[in-house]
Amino acid sequence: MDRPKRNQKNRPAPECPTLAKLFCIVVLASTVSCATPLRNIQPQINSLASAQRYEKALALLDNPSVYGARNQLLFWLDKGLLAHYAGHPNDSIAAFTQADKKFEEAYTRSMTQMASSWAVNDYREDYRGEDHEYILVSLFQALNFASLGKLDEALVEARRADAKLRQVGSRYKDGQKNVYSDDAFAHFLSGLLWQATGTPEGFNDAYIAYSRAMALYPSPPSLLKSHWEAMKKFMEKGALPPSDLAEVYVFEYIGDGPIKVSAGLPVPLDGSHVTRISFPAYAQRYGEVASSLVAATHGQQEYFKETEVAENIGDIAVQVLNARRAWLLARAGLRPGLKYAAAKAAEAEVARNFGDVPAQIFNVLGNVYNLATEEADVRGWQTLPNDIRIGCLTLQPGTYEIMIEDFDAHQGLLEKRRLGTITLKAGDKKFLVSRGGR
């Protein structure tokens, strides 16, 4: 009697070893994740910004998804700054408001996402922003409102910048070094805004802000010194600044800020495993502009004033990243070790269940995985300028055409830009912004 045929479809599949299965899933999922390009057009946006094609860049930023799900903060930062450069302060205010929300969300993100980034690479984590980027949002917002003549709103943002600096400081534990605990330009700008109110209370607050800025600048700008002296005279003698003149403040953004690049070195784990420790570092982008002048033309008369560096964003960015270097290296060194331990445990289980040859193949795949998934997080706010320069024209009431001229290190004229025509009354304080050359 023939035996009934066994149903092949019902035959149970051999059980895959637990550790090997887990590691295989992680390898495959992570390799696919790392191999799939991010939907990120930030490099193209940065190129357009460098070419001063702000409207074209803004047209591409129609939806946050173009930067990828993990880079929403960068989308709103770039959109806000490009609108600021393009002379659309209301659009810039709206975008930076969203950026501020993303900053707050970043500090309350899920622990699951953090654990995932530690196990694979930092690109699995939402971009949270650097300390200085968090503060700069409020400084740009203050200038947006000031350019619209909304001093009260501008002062709110200046106060927010100060509060953010305290908030950043509170995140550092005892013994940790916070190199960005204060910002001279933030106080300088706050002083200008308070003085622009024209009230005794405003002059008092301006004096306090200027004094803080004077203490922070290694070499205070001459404009800050003159304004501090005027406010000091008011505080000591009650002498009011002249009210029959008008002032035009021009904030010029010069150069491109440094960008993050991947640095690293190979590290042998044993005779058959090599890994790579990767960490971000800044590469400077040097520009041609060495100095600039702001000019006002009224009929046949011309008035000039040289600008001064009020904020070196590039230096601050490098200092902030360097201060985190020890932590970044510790994190970068731990992650490959965790991957290696998981790979060796899975390799041993494969050897027990399938033999030495499959285990050797698994060993090679694990080594490739370790190298392929170790990436430094080089995301950052790439449309930032390197410097913020400031110039002030003190003018009689009237109608003026405002210009700005950029010069190279040999005083050769690089560019002359028209900022517009404005009509000034006695006591007016006008705030203008302009994106200068590279």
C-alpha cells in the first residue's frame, strides 16, 4: 500500500536563528535606508542663494517634503532666510515662526528615534539645529519687524534671543563648557531698537544693552561706542540725543558661512573587522568682499559711511561645533562598537547553525554594513552668511537714494547695489537689510 504523499505546502520552514534574523533585518533595512537618496534639494537651493537668485530658490521651496522628512527644520530656516534676503519680510516672519516651532519639537522628540540614530547613523534622527542657529532665528526676525517699522515686535524678538541664550546655557550640565553663552550682536541690536523708541525708558534699556555688548566684543564697533557714549551721557546728565536728524541703519550679510564636511579615520576592531569613526567638521568658504560702504544721495549731495563687522557667524559656528567635539567623538566611537558586538554575536549563531563558510560570508557582510552605515551628520543651515556688517547714515530730513558698495581686499569695486529710495523725517530710524557679495 502506497503511503500518502506529504503536503509540501504545509511543511514548516526551518526556523532562522533569532540573533541572525535580527541582525539580517537591521542590515537590510539600514542598508536600504542609507542607500536611498534623501529627497533633499538643499545643495541646489544653496547654489541659487550664492548666485543671489532668491526668487528662483523660493519657487522651489513650495513644500517642506522637498527636504525630506528628517530635515523639516532646515527647510523653514532656508525659506525664512531666502525671503529675508529677497526683501519679503512678512514671508520671512511666517517661515521663521515655523522654524521656531520645529526647534521646540526637536527637544521633545521620541527616545525611540534617538536610540535608532545611535544604532545606525545620525540621519535617522530629525535635524535639531545648532545653538547659534536657534538664536539667529530671533535676530533675523527682529530685523524683519524693524524693516517693517514694527519696533514693538522687533523688541519682542530681541528679548526672545536673550531668553534663548539662557535656555541654551541651561542645557549644559555642570562641568560642560558652553562657548556660546552670550552674543554681543544680540545686545547691540537690542540697544539700537530700544534707542529707536525715542523714550527715556527706551534710552535706559538701550544703555544697559549697549553696556553688555561693549563687555562682550573683543574690539567693539565704533558705532556701538558712539551710541553707548550718547546713552551714558543721557544716564549721567539727562542729555537727550539730537532729534532733528534721521538715522538709516543698514545691515549687510557678507560671504557664505562655513559648511559641515565629514571627517574620520579607520579603526581596526580585530583581525577581520575594520570600522570608521566619522564626525562633522566645518570647512570655510572664503569670499571676495573685504569691506563695504553705505551711501545716500540727495540731489547733488552724497553721504558715505563705512560698514563694520557686527557678527562673525562663521567663527561662532566653528566654536560651537568644536565645543561638542569630545561628545561627538565619544558617540561616533560607541556606535561602531555596538554594531560590531551585534555582528559578532550573530556570526557565532550562524556558525553554530549553518557552518563556517556561511559564517565567514556573514562576517564580510557585517563588516561592509559597519562601514557603509557609519556617516557623519553634515546637515546645517547652509544659506547663512559668514558676517553681518552694519553701517549707519545720519541724515537731514529729505528724500534719499540708498546704495551699498562692496570692495575686495585691494579696494577694487566688486558690486554696487541700490537699496531703494526713502523719505526721512526728523527723528526717524530706518532699518534696511541687504545680502552682499561672496
